[in-house]
Amino acid sequence: MPRLAKLIYILFLFSLATAQEQPLDILTQKYISFEYKEVIELADKMIDSGDYNSIQLVQILELKGMAHYSLGEETISKTVFENLLRLNSNHSMDPTRISPKIVNFFNEIKVAFINNLEQERPILDSLRLVKQELITAQNNYKIAVVKNLLVPGWGHFAMDKTTGGIIYSALGLGSTATAIYYIIKTNDAKNAYLNETDKLLINTKYDDYNSSYKVRNLFIVAAALVWAASQVDLLFFTDITTKPHQAVSSPEITSQEISIGFSFPLN
């Protein structure tokens, strides 16, 4: 019984393999039998089905192109052969089984096709280079935006906007450092004022606190304005195709994915 099961399984595999090869064999037999229209119809059905590999598709297109040529449809045949060459530009017809006229026709198309490829290659290479440069420029710009969100002017340096980088970084760091200094000073002055028990010194301590408080807020606003101006300048007045000294590749980051919060006590 196990032997019978093995035999049935082998016969099943053989019939399956035969069934898979059958459409291409039928296509070949129809061409040999001069049934060119049936060849074209069956070839179209086989292509539409998608049930083939690259080698089989080349054979299908070869038979389809030959059938069109045999029916005098040289324009269609030319298009089919060009599609074949796009799959395999090194394909050659067998002159021992194919009419010399068709072989010559195919070879003429092949020569013209390869010549066109050679002429188009520099253009395609240039387009690839431009595309790569654009991708690199966009990545550099995204990195610059992130840097600028962290430190005003840093993104300008990344985009070779040295003057803007110097101005915004100097103003940003200067105003931020001063704001931090007066935040500390204001807190100290506030504590000194609240802890003062000498009535003669209370007004003086309050004046010190009030003065530090106003200067602190002034520099906080200044730092925020410098930061905002720096972002606007980089986002709306910078050419992203500007090439930094070094091309850097990074994961894509969108402005929607970036969120940085600033919080300062105002009283």
C-alpha cells in the first residue's frame, strides 16, 4: 500500500509538471502549425495570467513577435521584440529553427535598441546623480533644522550660512546665558526680599528683586525672539540645495515629528 501511495504521488507530481509546461508547448506547436492568430491570443492570455518566470516570458514574447511578423504586422512585432530585449538585451534567436528573415529583423531591432541604450545611459546617469544630490541636500537640510531647533544659528552653520550662524548663535547664546543668570539672581533677590525683617531694608530688597525680575523677563523674551527669528530664517529663506562641506546621510525627519518646549517662570 505504501508503494502504491508513492507511485500515485510521483504520477501527481509528473502530471503537475507536465501541466505547467503544457501552455508553452502548445504555443510552440501552434506556431509550427502556422496558427499565428492563435499564437498571439494564447501568448496574451499567458502574459495576463502572470504564471511564468523570466525565461518563459522571453520565449513567449519571442513566439508572439514572430507570429506578428509572419502576419505582416511588423510594427507590433517590433514593439514585442523591444519588450523582450528590455528583459534580456543579450537574447539571440536560433537561426537553425527560425526563419532568416525574422532573425535579421530581430537583429536590426536589437542593434538599434542597444545603440539607444548607449545614448541614453549618460542621461540616465546624470538623472541618478541629480536625484542623489537632491536626496543628500534634503537630508542635510533636515539635520540643519534639528540642529537649529536645539541651538539658534547651528543649523545656519550646517547649511554654510556662516554670517547668519554667527549672528544668531551669538545673540541666542548671549541672551539665553544672560536670562539664566537673571533667573538665578531674581530667585535670590526674591528670597532675600521675603526673608528680610529689617523694615529699613525691605524697600531696597524689593527694588533689587523688581529690577532683576524685569531684566530677567526682558532677556527671556529676547532669547525667544532670537530663537524664533532663527527658525523662520532657516525654514523660509534658505535654499535647501545649498551644499554643505560634507554630505551627510540621515533618517528622514519631518517638522511635524519635532517638538521642543521652553518653559520660563515669569513671576
